[in-house]
Amino acid sequence: MLGKRHMRGRFFSTLDDAAWLSREPGVQNIFWPALRDLPREHAIALAVLPIHDANGLLLEAVAGGARWPDEGWACVFAADPFRTPQDMLGRLKRCGVARVCCFTASSIFGDIVAEALNQFGMAAEAEAELARCAVDLGLEFDRLDLTDISIVDDAVSG
């Protein structure tokens, strides 16, 4: 899917959580290891800052051999400075991931900062390239908007 939709999501920072393999009707399980060890109330805003290799953490965790549920989503950082979307998404697909999502830069940083990031190809352009690559690889793709996502009570577990 290309575009945005309202998504109720439960975020997981570890694949060891038994709830990761469970399915709650109407709630998507979203794996984003960049949330690990971040304070709950600011986890999403902090996870997108360049304080770590968010996609590297994702690739490392997924390659670790843990079971990946068909319904699970992998949350990726679109403006990855370390790898191409083709490489990153190809590696995720080989590990059994079929669904990927990313937050829009404007929903996290606001329109002014997102526009500045666009000048460097790090916002809408990166998100569009990620979406194109996902579709080309046969992956389901979704853009998440902080203003359009409901996070269930157990949002950050692990």
C-alpha cells in the first residue's frame, strides 16, 4: 500500500516479547528496535534522531533468527545514511519480513524542519524511494503519521 492510513499500532523493541507473536484485532504489531532503552514518553521522537543506526539495529535483530510473524511490520528509517533502500529492504525480505512502514518526516519534525530535510533528500524524497523499492520487492508498505496513529497502551515494550 502506498499512502497513509489510520493505523493502531503496538510497538516492540525486542523480538523476545511473547506478545510480538500475538495478534490483537485491529492493532498492528510494529517492530522498531530503535525504541529500546528510550524513555516511554519520548521514545518515538528520540528514536528518529541520529543518535544510533536505527536500521542497523533492525537488520541485526531480524537477522538473529527469531520467528517473524506474517502480520508483523518492520519500522524503518527512510533517510538511512548507511545503506540504500534496495539493500536494506532486500535483507529484510530475505529474513521473512513482508511488511514495512516508516514515519513521515513532517509528522515527526513538523513542516518547517521536514522542508529543510527535503532539500537534502532526507524526507519526502527518501520516503518515496523507500516506498518504490518496497513495492518493487513485493513488500507491503505504509507511511505512518504521528497525527494519524493510535498507539495502544503497551506501545513500547521490551
